[in-house]
Amino acid sequence: MLVLKIIILVIVGPDGGSQQELLETAVKLGISDNVIFTGPLYGQKKVSAYRRIPVCTPICI
């Protein structure tokens, strides 16, 4: 039995001007359909997003 898991990368927060470059990289890697840029989230939207994700890796640059 073949089991496929779909992984979605959700990037939350201000992009610091990197969104276009990240999107181009995702296209080159063939994963652009699995990458979502939400932009900044505040208040209940932020709390809701954190509750829905199984893995969270905060990255500060």
C-alpha cells in the first residue's frame, strides 16, 4: 500500500523583502503549490494558526 503525505509549508510573518526570492526557489524546486505565504498574523488569527499546525519552527533573521 502506497501512502502519500502532502506537506504544506506555511510562512507566516513579514517577509522582509524575501517573498519573491522564496517563491522563485519554490518554483524551481517544484513545490510552489505546497507553499503558502500568509503575511503577518495578529491576535486570534495568529493563535488559530499555531493551534492548527503539527510542527512549528520559528526562524528569526
